[in-house]
Amino acid sequence: MDILSLLLSYLLLYKYVTLALVVYCGAALLPLPSNAMLLAVGAFSSQGYFNFWLSLAICVTANTLGDLTGYAITRHYGERVIKKLKIDKIRFYHQLQEELRVDAIVTVFITRFAGWLGTATNFLAGLVKVPLGTFLLFDILGNFIEPGIALALGRIVGDYWNNFSGIFELITGVFAVGTIIFILIRIQRRIEKKYSA
Amino acid sequence: MKDLPHRAMSETDNNKNHDRLIGYAIITLGAILVALIIFLVFNYRGFRRSAVNIRESSLFAFIHNHSPQTAADVSYVRPWMTFDYINKLFNLPTNYLQTQFMITNSHYPQLTVYSYARSIHEDPARTMSRLDQALQSYLSAAPSSTPQ
């Protein structure tokens, strides 16, 4: 049995508890196939086995809590690790910190749609001390849209959800690449502006 | 005044250091991008396979009524599904599969087909084929799938 089949078994057995745990762990750190599972939950909701709105509410809550866990870990312990590794002595680190803080809103929101990049951003956001309110607001907004799309797609396609999980992963991957390029271009432009001034 | 050449030198060193670090960062990000592109190429194959599957199943088929299923949909049953879910999906009476398979496990219907197969030391593929037959015979006898 592969990991997705195992998760789906637990999903059918323990329903919303499994949904919350998988989404939370997927958002916090573990590389779990959350999107494929959300498509399945959407399909189950079309068959009356799950409640669509309750599933969405659980997804948003669990996702946000998972993201906050990553954010809190680096916010509290990140500085100590950075100092221990003497990364704070590097000028580039401070520049990167500054750039990320300026781009926080755009980065946090966009990376919600970029799979694993979202998890990496949570850690970075905690490290560069993005204000909690800003992080939470754009995190919840992104977390509402992304699982909403997966659940709705699963609900529309029903039994054929499995055919779409590959497409969904592909879109997420394209988004991740696009986001990295977008952020790099923004940083480069800002650096260019600084040097020319 | 004495410090000036020294300061200028350390600034040059700093700039060199800075450029080198930017270089490392760009190399790292480039490596991430290459890894992502490889990932996308592999997914592209999956995507093409999915597109073929969708075409084969036809646009109408996947927007049709999702539940209850008919005898034609028996192939969608998977080992990870629970008996409870299968009962609901095909609108079966709760004890139909329990009687057919003579299941004594107290967890039924909250039991996956895979766990059931393992518990009776049977190959899951064999259990699936028996399940297939049981569903086909029930659904062909009661096409409207009305639970009794």
C-alpha cells in the first residue's frame, strides 16, 4: 500500500480527525500528498460521505495552525541557531532578511499555492520576523483559497479525482517555479536600484 | 589618515565576499530550479497520462451523478476503501457484504478491504475479485440499488 492509499484508508475510518492531522502535518513540515487527499475528500463530499463546508473549515484551520507552527519555531529558535552557526556575521544574510521583510505580504500569499515552497516560506517568515498579524492574515486568505479549489475540483470530478491529482501537482510545481522566478526578479531589481542610486 | 588604505581594502574584501555570497545564492537557487524542472518533466508524463484517461472516460462521464454507483462502476473499488464506504457508494444493505464474506471482525463495516484480506491471510487481489463478483451479482439483481 502506498502512502496515499494508507492515508485514504485512515480518512475513511477516522474522517475529519485524519483530515485535520494530515493537513496540519503537511503544512508544518512533513511532505504528505495533501492535495491529492483534498481532491479525494471533495469527491467523497459529492457522494455524501463528507461534509464539504466542514471539510473546508477543518482544512483552513489545520493548515493555518501548521503554518503557524513552522513560523513560531523559527521565530523563537531561529535567531539562536543563526548566531550559533555565525550566519549573522554574513552581510548577505542581513540583506536577504531585509528583502524578505519588504516582500512578506506578496511572498506569504503567493507561496500558499506553491506546495512545499509554502512550508519553506513559513520558516523564513519566522526567521525574518514578519509581523504575526500580517503573516496570519495572508496565510488564512491563501489557505482558504487553495484547499477550497482542491475540494471543489474533487467535488466536481467525483470518482475521477485520481486522474486530476497529477494535474494539480503539476500546477503547484509550475506555481512554485514561477514564484521563485518572480521573487528573484523583484530582489534583483531592488538591488539594482540601490546600487544605481 | 593611516587607516584609509586599510579601510578601503577591507571594504573591497567585503564587497568581494558579498559578490561571492550572491554567487552562491544564485547557484543554490539555480539548483532548486533545475530540480523543479526535472520534477515538472516527470509530472508532465503523468499529466499526459491523466489527459488520456480523461479523454477515455469522456467529459460527460465524470460530471455525471456520483452516487449511488451502478454495476459498471464496480472497477472503481480499491483495497483502501472501507466496507462502510462501499456500502454507501453502491447503496448496499449494511449486512450484505458481511454475509457474503462471512465477516466476523467486530470492526465491520469500519474495516478496509485490505485489512480484511490481511486478517484472513488472503491475497488482496483475490479479495478484490471476490468483492467484484459480490457487487456485480447484487447490482445486476437490483439495478435500482435500493437498500433492503
